[in-house]
Amino acid sequence: MKIFSAEQMRMADNATMLAEQITSLELMERAATQIFNLIHSKLQGAPVVIHVFCGIGNNGGDGLVVSRLLVEYGYNVKTYIVNFSDNRSKDFLVNYDRLKEITNDWPIQLKCEDDFPELKREDIVIDAIFGIGLNRPLVPWVTLLIKHLNKSRCFTLSIDIPSGLYTDKLPDDKEGVIYAGITVTFQLPKLIFFLPQTAIYIQDLQVIDIGLDRNFLMQTPGVGVLINKSEVLPLYRPRHKYSHKGTYGHCVIIGGSYGKIGSVILSTKAALKTGAGLVTAYIPECGYNAVQTAVPEAMVITDNDDELEDIALGFEPVAIGMGMGMGTSDKSVKAFGEFLEENKTPLVVDADGINILAKKPEFLKNLPEKSILTPHPKELERLLGKWENDFDKIEKTKAFSKEYNCIVVIKGANSITVFEDQLYVNTTGNPGMATAGSGDVLTGMITGLLSQGYDALHAAVFGVYLHGNSGDIVSQKTAFEGVIASDIIDHIGTALLDLFTPPPTNPTEKEAQ
């Protein structure tokens, strides 16, 4: 599923109106009716008080249509107009008059803090104050209104986007944004729904199809792609009956130091469980017995006693994953640099490998084309330098990817794979995966996919999805706190099977998260 910017969504609206020869008012009616259908399917006429807060632009117009439809179906509705300006959109005004025609309970005008209504905990709030077009700071009393709505703790549904959020920068006041119980957005998701600093306002996300022009949607590249099962299933490479272990490649996992051999064990197991035909662990001699015992399916090559000093494989593997647990001593840094000078094999770099690149940026020029880097936030900061916010972080990562022709996986709640200007936002995973060794498992999984002949970008995107889905399967059997990295490895096979399990379908909505 593509991710569109606010400007691209406006262009999609215009393309639809032109192609179908309909007005913006008719498109608004169509979109808001879909919102109403969703609400009505959940409430089924329940005798609950519904407070609809409408701005004075097109998002407010959507809210007025929803209000009218709720009234027509007999719901107990109170509608409020948030008068933060004298300017009103034409479609807002038309729908304001339409609402007035069907009810004697006209919309309540809000102009200051004294006008704020009393809300009960059991009431429902529909937020239609601001849409994706917000581009300036809120009037102070409107910020107070949003805080008033949040304080009420009513269940809140935001139309298209929680009010107070910009689409391209952080809010001016962190508390001046609606904390939405559910956000129902039109046609395609927006990037802010998945960034750590702005996703906190979206508890549940529903993407509803409002019939925007298919040609425009298909032909227009988005700012990113939201990775669900439907995006990764076409990447899967089925196995052939007459294949053998050599068909699926020989990969190498390089890393480890005294006291940190476990990270290599996790990566090695993950590469095997993801389907690599052969896996060799290249480790310091101190880890030989541990790896041979823990992963009997793997082969082992050792370097010196406690740390890596001279990485010499003696053969050419199909893929290499390295960096986990190797440390950043002078010996390891020297060995890593010399290895990069000689290596041309597809490469996944994690953990201390990334830390060494941050210490020795001159090594970056020797990365093979489309190498995959998998940093957690602190490792990324060491590599790129500090950033101002999530938007700046993404721009810096894009620039880094283009400069060094590499793929960067920004690990997090919605891990984002970055290649040049394109973003691939993952939808699987859970808080239980914030545990030691989880990243080592991911590195092994991506290396295992590369070993089988997957394209580097496909391996990164598929590996991140599969890693998160395996963690999700584990979390369904235990509390988040009970998830450990080994559990994720144990459920990789189940996660692969899940690719072929049809998702639940609903003709009016799609779950994006």
C-alpha cells in the first residue's frame, strides 16, 4: 500500500473529480458516508451521546456530513463548530446548511474557552477540526479545546488525521494534538502515522477506500510503501522439488568476542531457519565450543582467542552478515577495515560493525553495492550525527543511502527500510521485541534471504516483515515481557506459513496497522 503526502492526496482528489466529472462536494459526501458506515457498523444504533467537533474547512465539512447521517439514523448527536477564523470553505457551508435543514438542534458555536461543553467519560467524540491541510500554529483557545477533549478520556475517532498534527513536521505543542482511539484515514496512509514522535497520537488506524482514481493512484509513486502481507507475498521465492542445499547458498556470519558469542549463535540460527542452505560462523576461538554445541547444523571457522584479528574465509560465500558482538577494539577495527577492502560479497552490517563505520567513516567507501545496514536508533545517530526530529532523521538517512549506495533499516516500532528516496514502512512487530538479541536475529534472517538469491532490497524488506511477524506470533502465546530472541527464531517457520493464510476481509475497510 502506497503512502502519499498531503499534496499527493489533493492531487488524487482532483484527478478523481476530473475523471468522474463530479464536484468536491460529491466527493466529500462519498468519503464522509464511508466514515458513517464504519461508525454505524460498530454502534448499531447504541444510545450513546456522540459529540462531533467540526472545523471550518473541508475536514469540518466531512464532520458535518457524518453528523447529518448520524442524526438521520436516530443517534443522539451534538455538533459543534470550532470558530477559529472567519474563513469557511464552500463545501463546509453547504453541509452546514444541509445539517440545519434536518434538525432543530443546530450546531453549537465555539469561540472561546467559556464555550467548551461538558463531556462524560462514556460519550463518544468525533474529531473533524483540522485535516491534512494544517499549516500554521493553532489559535491558543483551540489548543485548549483539544486538551479539554483529551482530558475527557472519551473514546475519540479522528477523521483522516488527529487534529493538531502537521503532515511534515512535529506539532507546536505535544499536548495540543488529539490522542485518537481510532483514526479513519482516506484511501492511503500518511507517513506521520508511523514515525515515533507522531505515531503516539494514533492508537488504531483504519484506511478506508473512497474510490479515488485508480489510474492516478497506480501511476503516482508515493513517498513510501506500507509493507503488509500483500506486499511481501510476491517477494517469496518458492522451493523446487529437485533443489539441494547448494541451491540456497552458503552464507557466513562474522562476529563475536569474549562474552558476546551468543549474538553470533542467534544470527547463525536465524540464517538457517530462514532457509540458507549452508551457514558458517566465523568467530574468535573462544566461541568454538559454544557455537558447535548450540548450532550443530552450522560450520565454524575461528580467528584468534578472544577477538577477531584477521578475517580470512578461504572461500567465497553468497552473502555475509557481520558486526554482532565483535567489539570495537583496535584489532577488530583493523580487521574489519581490511576485510572491507577485499570483500565484494553482498553484505549485512549490524551492531559493532556499524559502530566501527561511525568511528572510521573512510571505511564506508568500501561497502559493496547495496549493502544493508541495520542500526538501532543510537547506532544510527553515531553513523549520521544528531537529528532535529524524525523528519530530519529520514532526510539524513536518505542522503546517506544515496551517497554510499546502501540500504538502511531504521529499526523501531515501525521499522523503516530506506533506499535512496524511497521508504518501506513495516507493519509487523510489537514491544516484546525490544529485547537483547532481537537485532542479531534480524541480521541473520536478512543474510539467510540474501544467501537464497533474494535481491538486497527485497531481502531487507521481506526480512524485516518476517522478523516482526515471527515476534507477533510469539507475543500471542506469551506476554510482551516474556518474548526473547530465541523465541523469534523458533517461530520463523510459522511466520512463513502465515504468508499463505488469507487475512480477514471487510468490503468497506482495510486495516493498516
